Amino acid sequence: MQKNNFKNIYQLSAISNDKRIGDLIYDDSKVKRIALAGFCCDVGVVRNGGRAGAAFAPDYIRKALFKMTPDPVSGDAFSDLMASVEDDGNIIVDGNNMEVAQELLGSWVGRQLEKGILPIILGGGHETSFGHFLGYAATGSKVSILNWDAHADIRENKNSKGHSGSPFRQALEHQSGLCQSYTVAGLKRHSISRVHLDYLEGLVNKQRGGYYFKGELNRRVIDHIYERQQGPVMVTMDLDTLSQQLAPGVSAPNPDGLDLGLWLHAAYCAGKSPKVVSLDLVEMNPKFDTDNHTARIAALTLWHFFRGITERDKQNK
């Protein structure tokens, strides 16, 4: 992994009573319980006919996240949580060899899971999620996948190669048999073919998954989606679920996306749920962003996920 000196680049505040996340995340005195890594890859996006650029996203997301303050309402809990985050740097693709990079990501995820550390991956295209899943395959652990996405991403491989539209079919059909279910929420009716809807229906009939269109989602339904998951759960959040007015910097812009409040609630619920043991955030594309707006939305998504973890911690006390 390539580990830049993010501390020197992003540490912002020398004022002891006005710490930002960038100050707290490099506190080496704390026991680490969350690990962060970037997956600098958009080879799968290009293979799938999308817009290149997502490979540059991880550091943009970091920069926006590290400028944010801890939640002032949670007392010391949020700050303490940020100090327990280890930033392990970026996985860089060697040429177009996406598959090797996915294996490297899987090895990294597997190591964190074995140590009881919650891994967070900053993509990258949605091919990130197959590498994410390979971490469970590496440890022999069953996992349910929950995908917040405007697209199902269950296409077949192209020329025997995976891409950003295939990760969940690859996971479901992986020889390990460890993907026990797949749920996708936020689908657009004009972005899923009949054959792929039939594939999802087949999962429902086998009690191996579910799907929700964008118009079906509200806070109560989002809560229910998490409640019905069989743990452990890996959550993946694709920023193209949001409308392009909110998130212009994505690989596949969406003219009719999910409400931002519902999106952030989904991130918060992921953090709050004890079933969720890993997260990836994908498809942010800084080449098409406007004033770093999408990067800030991505960072805010992580902020709400962390806020959910502080609530999870309260419930465990």
C-alpha cells in the first residue's frame, strides 16, 4: 500500500480546544478499532463504459473529512472514536491490472476483520466492492451485502473480466459461497433491465436478497432494511444514488436521485447497526466535481456513519 504523509498534508488546527478530524485521526496514543484505506481504481468504470476519474477520489474525500469537526453534541465520544482510526493509505492499481488490486484490497480487509477492526474503504469505482468482499472470502466468513445504489451492479463479466457493473454478481457467484444475501436500495426503474430485475427476483425467491426502488424509501423503510439484514453485513454506498444537483462529481450522473436526508440516514443507520462490520464509499469522481461539493457530501456521509457508531457504542455500554 502507498502511504502518503497525510498528517502533514491535512492536519489543520494547532488550537487544542478546536480540533478537527484531521488532528484527531493521527493520535497514535489510542488503540485502533477502525481502519481506513483508499482504493485508487476506476479500471472497472472504464470497462463498463463510464467516466474515468474515480481513481483520484480517496484523497479528495480525506481532505474534506479531515476539515470537519467532531460532533459537539456527543461529548468526547466522537473525538475518541476519531482518535481510534488508523489511516493505512492507498492501494494503487498497477496499469490496468484491477484484479491484482482487488486481491490486495481483499487481503487488507481480511487482516482488519481478523483483528476485530472495522475497515472503511474509499473508492474508486464500484469494482471496489468485489475487492471488499474478497476480504470475507479470505477469512472464510459469510457476509450479507447491502448496497445503496441507483443501479443493481449485477451484470455479467465482459470478456471474462469484472467491471464496476458486475461486483455483486461476482460475489454472489463466487466459488466460496460466502455471500449469503444481497440487498440493493435506491434503484431507478429506468436504469435496470428486465433480465437483471428477474435476477433480483430470483434472489428474493431464494431468500437471498431484496431490492427497493428509490420511491419506496423513507426513514422507516431504511430502518427496516437494516433490521432485516442477517449479519455480518458489509455496506457499500454509491454516490450516484444522489441526484447530480447534489453530487455532480460521480462516474454516472443521476438526474433523479435519493433525498440527501435519506442518504445520510442510511449512513447513520449503518454505523449504528451492530451487524455492520465494514463499509465502502464509491464512485466519487473529482474530475467532474463542482467546488469539491461531491467530496464534501462523501465526507459528510462518513461523518454520519461515525456518528452512528458512537450511538452503537452507547447501546453496548
